[in-house]
Amino acid sequence: MPSLKSLRTRINSVKSTRKITQAMKMVAASKLKRAQTQAQAARPYAERMERMLGSLAASVAGRPDAPRLLVGTGRADRHLLIVMAADRGLCGAFNSSLVRFARTRIRTLVAEGKEVRIITVGRRARDLLRRDHGKLIVDSVTFIGKTRIGFADAQAIAGKVRGLLDEDAFDVCTLIYNRFRSVISQVPTEQRLIPAAIPAAPDDAAATGPVAIYEYEPSEEEILARLLPENLSVQIYRALLDSAAGEQGARMAAMDNATRNAGQMIARLTLAYNRQRQANITKELIEIISGAEAV
Amino acid sequence: MPNGLTLEIVSPEELLLSETVDMAIIPAVEGDIGVLPGHAPMIVSLRAGLVRAQVAGTTAHEFVVVGGFAEITPERCTVVATEAVPLAAAAAGWIEERVRAAEAAYSRTATTDEVEEREDALRLAQLGSVLRARA
């Protein structure tokens, strides 16, 4: 039976843990709100970009000299995976489930005899993958100490990818990230970046009248050559924001659970403490009474 | 012919403007384009410069944009800019900072992309001096 003193210390320590998890939950909730607003604000840009790319790419894709960013190298032997997780832990299964998903993917690709390279985004992704697949990691990006993800961060990652493409280091580039489905649900998702997944022609053509034939200034090719790198950055930016919102959502849920568990534990410990106290009192009484009777 | 043109200005970070205007003037790579309602569909590449929106004969909005594209349809003009800032907020300070950043990028390397950036920086610098003269 633990002594009263040790029970008291336990209760106090669990209480302060509960305070911490509660505070973390609040912080995550406000960060989540900010991340969601940011993700929402970024949506119009991505949508417009997609629309433009859709009308452009359709006309260029079939040509033999189509840009690599759009059609890839025509092979699928060498894969570049961008694995995107959080920088920090304490957010439930957010990081581990993503990395598990990535590992399965890597193993399948390796089993098929493909060559795999990895760019990790986020410290956790790097740390968790380093053990098994350290040799495959060619680059890693972290945002430690950054309060807000900017478009420039996405551009930097896109720049690395383009650099590797120029060196002819891979055929297919895939992005693995946690898609934000709701505050409590993040789904590990893979998205192909190169060759670009061409957005289907808008099906609301009936509403907007016949599909317009665009004029281009400068030429189609030149615009596409500028649009494609931009599109790559946008896709990465969108994933970064989704992942950031998901991280905060996951952390909020995890901390909510932790707070609840701490509450239960305090109740249990308090009960044990009171029982013990009562037992001690009873014991002392018995001692006094039997002492008096003996006299 | 549609009686009004919806001008939209979006940057990666946010939707800055979505409004009906009489005319939009956008800085395309091969010269400024004035877009009136009913314009032929076009997709143009942009250089650094000013996007102006005219309503009832006066300039209602001015935005500084750096790079990007514009999609023009008879009833809509969508400016998809890599960077876009309302002119008021982009007072000389922002532009000068931007110019410095672009020039630093230029002096680091001299690939084709960066030359473009240098041109943008020069355009922004010009813009900055015009704005200062106006103030």
C-alpha cells in the first residue's frame, strides 16, 4: 500500500500535467483556427491556377516536346517521394501514421525494383524515416521556429524538386502528406506532382457557355513554362497548409484526450488517498481503544 | 456584351479583390493591356507593375503585382499574381525591400530565372520612384 505522502505527490504531479495538456489544447485550438483560415485563403489561388493550367495543358500534353514538369520523362523507374509530417510530436498518431503509410509505399516501390529517393519535410518525418531508409533521403526541410508557413517555403521545396528534375534524378515525383478531412480526422494521402496530374476540364462548361478558345501572350509554350513551376509550388503550398492544419487538429484531439485521462487518474488517486487516510484513522482508533481496554 | 467586368486579384496567400469594374489595366509582359467587358479570351503572362481598376472614370483600386498570369474572358479578368499588395500598403518601403531582395538574388547567380527577377526588380524600382514623385 503506497503511503499517504507518495499518493499526495502523485496527485499533484498529475494535476500539473493536466494543466499543461489543457494549455496545449488551447494553444493548438487557436493555431488550428489560424491554419484553417490560411488554408481557406489560399484556395482561390489554387483554383484559378488549376483552371488556367487545365485549359493550357490539354493543348500541349500530346506534343513530343512537351515540358518535363508536365509529362515527366516518360518512364517510371525512379521515384522521388516528398514525405511531409510535422516538426513536433505530441500530436497523437499524426506523424506515425503518415510515416507508416510512407514506409509501406517505399517498400512496395523497392520490391518492384524501382529506385527511390526521399525528401522529408518536417523534423519528425526525417527522424522517423532515417532509421530504416536513411540512405534514400536526399534532402530534408524543417520549419522549426517558424510561426507561419509562407508561400516562399513552398517555393523553396519546389525549387529543390525542380533542381533534381534538371539533374535527371527521377522520373516520377509523389507527395505524401496528411490531408485535412476534419479537425479530428487526417488522412495520409499521396498525390502525384510530376508528371502533373492534369485537372480535368471544368465540367461546368454548360453553365459558362462553350469553352473559350484562348489567345496567348507570349506563346502557349512560354506561358506553360512559367505556369508549371508555379503550379508545383502551389500544390506543395496547399499540402503544407493542409498538413499544418491537420497537425494542430491532431494535437488538439490528443491533448483533449490526455486532459480527460489525467482527470480520471486524479479521481482514482484521490479515492485511494481518502481510503488510505480513513484506514489510518481507523487503525489509530483501534489502537487507542484496545490500549484503553488493556489497562 | 456583358455590362461589367469582374476583376479578381489573387495571390497565393489570399483573394485580394473580387469586384465589378468598368476597365482593368494589367501589366502584361509585352505591354500594358486595358481590359474592357467583352474582351476576347486571353491568357497572358505578367511582369512586375501596377494593376489598375477603373470604375466610373476614376481609378478605384491599384495593386502592385510581381509576376504571375492573367486570364481574361469576356466577363471576367483574373489576375493570378505570385505576389500582390494593395498600393497603399505597398508604399515605397515594401517596394524598396523587394528590390533589394531581388537584386541580392540576382547577384548570387545569373541563371535565366534570375535575370527575369532582375527585370522585375528594375520595374519595381521605377514604380517606387514614380510613387514617391506622386506623394
